[in-house]
Amino acid sequence: MNRQLALLAFAVGALHRHLRRTVTLGAALAFTVAMVASALMLTDALRAEYAAVASTSPDLTVQRLVAGRPALIDVTVATKVREIPGVVSVRPRVWGYYFIPSLQGNLTVVGVDPRRSDVRRDLGRIVRGRGMRAGGRGEMVLGDALATFLGTQIGDEIGLPGEGGRPVFLTTVGFFEAQSALWTADALVTSEADARRLLRVPDGHATDLAVRLSTPDEASVVTRKVSELLPDARIIERRLLARTYELTFSERGGLLLAALLPALAAMLVLAWDRMTGLGAAERREIGILKSLGWSTADLLAAKVWEATLLGVLATVLGVGAAYVYVFLAEAPGLSDVLLGWSSFYPPLDLRPTVTGTQVLTIVSASVVPFVALSVVPAWRAASADPDSALRGT
């Protein structure tokens, strides 16, 4: 143990003595690790957010299609769906996207009945103000992230164009925080009556039907029966939705990591070049150490320790930079690659997600090959003849 501690101390001193090479290799490795870690962190954080969204979704979502596009569905259909064995409840929902010209973006307007327990559960926790009163109109609750983006305060009244151009005035009564940041990023929750006025949804119709099942494992059976009952319907299963999110982000994250491989390869080539080329001072140092009785194994171990310390330090710096870039700076540029052509206009407050798979991937892609590349140059330097090393030949 004392021997290894002495070799470790020598490696620390060597990094300081050869500061220019240390900074060059460390900066290159830290930058590469930051890119790889950013892709992994953002992919896993988005995957976790969409998994949270899927977990709050109904077991089945029934939509009506007209010419291949979603259309309003008659609420009387809910009675027929409720009669299917295995169906616990069917709730017609009124929601949709509302374009705000001044923001050049969409808000998600959701109409709810505050008296329903499942609505209170899906809405999340009221962090400021209060929830909507039962049966009350002219009130709205905003996602906390959206409220911060808009600068809205409790009691502010907003007029939004409704049917026929008549404004619909809504008063902010509270802000909520849900399990997923995606839900709070652009959601405006109001009464069902006000939502119908904003979205031009007539009475007797709904955007879709939220179906809850007694046994979620029977979703495929119920889906088939609903399809037979409603041939023009599209049924979305929660399990398939979660699986789609998983595959989508896994594919995009994999493509992004594949695009970063040339940068990683270039960094490793640079490391090989810098480690292979020993200067006169380094050769003289090796000659002195061998003359003092250091064995080839000692020199090899010191060089490996040196590469390991540099690799670990650069990896820590790279991971720290990636954390700041993704979770504090909101990953500008990179988020567009993973989210696609459409992006959220309000800030997306992603929750940090660190897993063992991330750490193993980063270490395997950076530290392990970096240390492995140092073995051959270290062995060549350690096996040099001390007399030749001292002469500088």
C-alpha cells in the first residue's frame, strides 16, 4: 500500500511538472466527456419526464378520426364504451392547443371539473394560491413553470379570444406543480365551460374519452372491443405510449452518441500522440529514476497512475460541465435535436436523473480507453535504457 501511495504521489507531481501536456490532454478529454455526458443526461431526463406523463395517462384514450385526423367525439359514445366488460370509468375530456399570437406559441388548455378526485390527482399539487372552486367559471390555474415564464401573479385577469371573437376573461387563482415538468410547462387549466368557449367545442362533444380499466393488462382486449364498436376511432394504450416514448428517445439519443464518436476518436488520437512523444526532460527523468533503482514495473505503474488521475479529473470536470449545460442552461441546441422540430416555449425544468448506466457508459467511453492508450507509451518509456535516456538519445 505504501508503495502504491508513493507512486501515486509521484504521478501527481509528474502532472504538475508537465503542466502544458496535462492541460492540453485534460481539456480535450473534459470537452469530449461533456458532450457525451450531455447527450446521456438529457436523453435520460427526457425519458423520465415522458414516463411520468405516461404514468398519469388513462389506460386507454379513445379519439375519433375523420380523414385520418382527430375530430370531436360525441359524448353519448361514452355510455356504450362504459358497458364493455373490464371498463371502470369513461370520462369525456375537453382540451386542446390554443395559439397565443403575442407569444408565437401554443398553450395547452384543459377543461376540468374540480370536484372529480382523478382530476385533482392528475393536476398535481397547488404550490401557490388555491384550486378552482367547484362549478366556478372565469377562473384558471396555471402550471408553475408557465406562470414564471409569463410573469403572471395571483389575481391577474387575462382576456383570450373565444368563439365569435368575444373575449373570455379568466382570473388566475393558483399555480400547480405536477409530477412531470412537461405538464406544468404549458398547461392552462380552467373549467370545462370556459375551455369549450376557448376551444370552440360545442356541448355534447368532447376532444377524446379517457378510459380506466379494472385490469390494465386487459387493455388489448378492450381495445379490440372498442374498435368493433367504433370503427372510426383511434385507441391509444398507455403501455404502448410509454413504449413509444422509450424507443423514440433511445433512438435519438443513440444517433446523437454515434455522431459524437468521431470527436471521441480524435481526442484519443491526440492523447496517443501526446503520450508517445517524450521530450528530452522526460527521458532524462526516466534515466535518473532507473539509475536510482526504479524498476520497469514501478515506472509503468507510475505512468498508469498518471493517466488514471488525469482521466478521472477530466471526467469529473466534463460531467460537471454537462450537468450545468443540461439542467441549468437547459441544453440550448442539443434539446432541439432530441425533442424534434417542435420545442416548448416556456422553460422546461428537467429533473436531474443520474443512473449507474450513465456513469458506466461515460467511464467506458472516456477513462478506460484513455488509460489503455497510455500503457504502450508508458511501457516504452519505462523500458528505455537509463544510459541512453540520460544522454538524451
